[in-house]
Amino acid sequence: MTDLLQGFEFAGIPSRVVFGAGTLAQAGAEVERLGHKRALVLTTPGQADDGAALARALGDLTAGTFFDAAMHTPVEVTQDALAHFRAVGADCVVALGGGSTIGLGKAIALHTGADQVVIPTTYAGSEMTDILGQTDKGAKTTQRGPEIRPETVIYDVDLTLGLPAAMTVTSALNAVAHAVEGLYAPDGNPILSMMGVAGIRAIRDGLPALRDAPTDRDARADVLYGAWLCSTVLGHVSMALHHKLAHVLGGSFGLPHAETHAILLPHTAGFNAQATAAQLAPVAEMFGGSVGGGLWDFARDAGAPLRLQDLGLTKADLDRAAQIATQNPYHNPRPFDAADIRTLLQAAWEGTRPDP
Ligand code: NAD
């Protein structure tokens, strides 16, 4: 929770949100509401059928489709998509998918100023943010800007019913990580802290049921609602050690996004909890009294991966990862040096339960 005497700033939440079940049917009305007539529909090859169905449902509002979105927004894919956007005379994008598809829509918006209607199908949380991560020749860079933030976000619980089990749990923990880091962010505020705590709680309540019943609509609704709240937090504050480490492991070692977040979270949150006991008290309360250990137990019970070594990171990579992660200074509530990070990474690599 923000220290009220230190003061805070809050400028509201700029994106329009439509949440519910069956809300995909409102996509056309939302395009028209923004004053547009020619949408480029985006998704990945794996979701091409859903993208094509959406394009058909939009009817005359569809100017074209582009189903080649890829992880970490490679600039060459963006160039192809931009060429298509211009060739079909599109005036907005409709992005249906996870963070990869949403990233492509943001990149098109950055270059063209196009409005975005975004329909997330994972819990990763890119949709409510003004952040774009792009890769060029293997190097990932991140930027923020108002033109990157989507104008309209449609959350449709029904689109998440088929999210594979592994992706469900890692993606939900990815969302929790945004809210945890938001609770101790120097630019946070009480409204965002409230949203973050509510987001974590909704995911804590909904996720366990999905292990045995992945199409439980009430549980899916809880987790998607939580993901929205956590994404909103991510979209308004700066992140710290957790997101830095995830960025390093993804960018420099090619580790998969959601799994890496899921494995790191108990270790980074447990590490920072020692300097942020008051801010993370609601998290400790929700997870059996301990931030790191409690999150680790929750992740294990939900079926999450627990060891970085299972993602292909070798023991020899740990020194270099610790060194890269401590090269440039950045805000973190608990001071650290390379040895601290090396110890943290070792524990995450082995999958040991953090204490506390
Ligand atoms: P993703 O978008 O790469 O999706 C992974 C795979 O799952 C894809 O093949 C996708 O088509 C498929 N998929 C997605 N939803 C599905 C569903 N409901 N059913 C079946 N398959 C489905 O994964 P992600 O974790 O959502 O996103 C990761 C990317 O998003 C990374 O590049 C990350 O950097 C970025 N990201 C950005 C931000 C931001 O604010 N800029 C925030 C979070 C994540």
C-alpha cells in the first residue's frame, strides 16, 4: 500500500473495457464506436481459425487479416503486417490472442496511430498497458508511450475455456507477478494497490479449480477478471527485480515468457518481501502467511513448473544471467548485488521452496 503522506498521482484508466461471457459478439460495435470501418484482424498461426471466424463475423468491417503474429514482436513480422495494413487500406486493428498478437497490434499502432480493439485470450496482461517489447536481430527492447495503449479491450470468458492447462497456470502467475510488483512500485497509488490485491485474490480463488475442471466458467471468469486487474496495474507503474530477471532470461537465454515468470515469482517476491513487509502483507495473508513460500506452494499445487533447469537454462548460464541482471541500475525496494541474484537464481533453477 502506498504511503499516503508521501502522496500520489492518479490520472484514471484510459482504456475502455468490455467484460463478460459472449462479449466477442460486440467486437463490430466497438470498432464502429471508435469511428472505424476497415479493421485488420490479427492473430497467430495457432489461432488462425478463431481469427478467420472473427473476420467473418465482422463482415464488411473486415478490411483484411494477418495471422502471423509471433512471440516478442519481431520487427520483420511487424514490417510485413504494416505493409498489409496499408495495402488493404485498414483504419484500425482488431487483435485476438495473447501477448504476442497484442504486441503486433501495438507495434502497428505505434507506426500508424491506428486505434486498437484488443481481445485477450491469455492472462499475460499486455492489453491494458502502454508497453511494447520488440525484438530486432535477437535483441529485445522495451518502450512505453500513449499511442501504444489499446483504446478498447474486450474480455470474453468463453475465449479462455480452451486455453491449455499449462498455459493457464503459467499465464495466471504471470498476471500475479504484475500485481505483486505493483504493490511496492514507487509510482503506485492506493487505487492500483486495491486493484492489485483484488486481482491476486481473484486468481487465487479461481485458478485451483481449473486444474481439474478447465472449462469451469465461474473459475475462468475469476481468473480473467484478476488478469484484467493485474494488467491494469502493470499499465500504470514501473516494475522491478522480478520483471528485470524475466526480461533477462527471456531476452538473453530464450526462455519462454509465461513459464519463466511463473518460476521466478515466489523467489523474487520472497526476496523483496523482506524489505516490503507492509506492502506485501495482503499477499502473505492470502497465501498462508508467507509471501515466497506461500506463492511457491500455490504454484506447485496449481501444477506450475518450478525449476528453471526444466526450461533449458544450464547451471553455467546462472553466473552470466546474474551478471547481466545487475549490469545497469534500476529501482528495487530491496538493495541487491550480483551475489544475491546468483543465489536467487540458483534456488529458482533448483526449484527449492523459498523461505519465508
Ligand atoms: P502468446 O501470445 O505468445 O501465446 C502463446 C500461444 O498460445 C500462441 O500460440 C497463441 O496463439 C496460443 N493461445 C493464446 N490464447 C489461446 C487460447 N485461449 N487457446 C488456445 N491457444 C491460445 O503468449 P502470452 O504469454 O500471452 O504472451 C507472451 C508475449 O506477450 C511475450 O512476447 C511478452 O513479452 C508479451 N507481453 C507483453 C506485455 C506488455 O505489457 N507489453 C505484457 C505481458 C506479456
